[in-house]
Amino acid sequence: MDEQERLATNISESMFSEETIAAMAERFKSLGDPTRLRILALLFDGERGVSDLAEHLNVSQSAVSHQLRILRAFDIVRHRKEGREVFYSLADEHVRDILMRTLEHILLD
């Protein structure tokens, strides 16, 4: 078995381990809330402050912060502070790709 075959086998085996499946399920759950998805949609085009997100979503800053804490816990968003304001953005291109692929799947179905 060459190196690529061994890597493919390891990926396949680890992808279906109980630990990996549980981690995947937790991340999917974190994306399964409409408010969190609306937040991610707003962050798709770039960084936004909590107050801006709250205003666009028509919910309290406290409610937005709660949802953002969940997204941060799963490394779906990242944050930076500027004075008293906290700004959020998508964590990386993987998150953007998941959102785009899900949207494509829905639109092309």
C-alpha cells in the first residue's frame, strides 16, 4: 500500500469513528439554529460588530452575544475587540465553503 492509499484509508477510518461522528454532530447542531445561520449570512460579506448584528436581526445584543458564544465555541466565527466593541467574522474559508455548498445543495435540488 503506497502513502496515498494509506492516507485515504486513515481518513476513511477516522471519519467514521465514534468520536469524529459525535464532533461532527455537535457542529451540525450549532449550525442548525435559524438565528445563528442569519448571523453567519450577515458575516459572509465581512466583519460586523455585535450592535450591527443585533440591529439587522432585530434582537437584543445579549441574544446575539449568546448565539455568537456558541459559534465561537465551535470555531465557526472569530472575534476581535476594538475598545468596548467586539467584531466578528467567519473563522475561515472552510466555514464559507460549508455555507456555499449547503446553499448550492438547496438551490440545485
